[in-house]
Amino acid sequence: MLFVQFIQDSVQKEIGLVRDQGQLEALIQAIEEVCPLENLEGDYFIHKKDLPDYGEIHFHGHKIPLSRFEFPLEDDIYIQGQLLRDLSQEGQGYGDSYLVIENYAIPSGEVQAYIRDREAAYQRVKSALEDRGFQVSRSLQGSEDGEAIVLEKDGCQKWYFAALDPGFVADLPKDEKDFQAMVDDYLQD
């Protein structure tokens, strides 16, 4: 099942559930009868200026009212079809879902290992930087790039070292000599 909603910043309009991708595509066609949609690599959105004062989406006998007055901002309205698991049925493990960890979608079956590796990467970098005389902390949680390692030395202003994102965690050298060289390179930038 896919849960379909319109999203504009913090405003969310729940449309309903559709059975599969085919029904979602049929719903998209029904929405296009009311207002034009943009399709950017499979992500659909509506320009606020293209919404009618009042319109109705007709889908499988349902009438779904739609009005530009529902959305307070001039920003685009995104159409999201989010996969929902039917928990009343016998499960098959993680399925196709994911968790968002600091703005990065991590497949559910990989979350535990990713968090373990991320925390180990932070501790390893923190130790290397403290050995070089830096005070190290984590900051910028919830920012666009996610949580980051920040530095301070001798009371000087804090500065950014690196984001704790999936790429940084995966690219951290296993070899200690290469790791130390990477830390030095990051400090030069």
C-alpha cells in the first residue's frame, strides 16, 4: 500500500491509500485533470500558481477537493506516495523500508551496522584530533548536511571538520597510516 499526500513545507494534506504503483500512476493522471504537474525524475509536484481556486480530483468514485487556498506558501506542493507495510499480515523481515538518519535514507536492514560504523568513525576521528591538541564535538544536528564533527583549539572559534554522512563513514581508511594522512589532509583544507 502507498500512502499519498501533498506536502508544502509543514502543511500536509492526506489524500489516501492506493494499492500499488499502478494505482498511484492512475491517481497522478486524475490529479493532472485538475492542474498541471511537473515530473522531476519520478518526483511529482505542483506549482502553487497552477492550483485552481477550487477543483475536485475524481478517482475510483472518490471526490477529493483541492484548492490553492489550502496551501499558505507560494512554494511548490510535492506529491508523496509513501510505502506502508500491512502489519496485520505475516512479515518477511525488513521489507523495502528505510530510516532517515540525519537526512540520509538508510535501508532498514543496514541501519544497525551503519550506526555502529558511524559511531566508530566518530570515535576514531575524535581520538586522532584530540591527539593533535584539538577539542572535538558533534554539532549541526538536523542541518541540511546532517551532524558534523567540529573542532576548537586554544579557545579559538569552532570550525567544521567533516559531516558524519554515509560517504564519510564508508570512505574512512581502514589502514591506520592512510587514516592519519586523511586526517592531516582534512586539517589542511
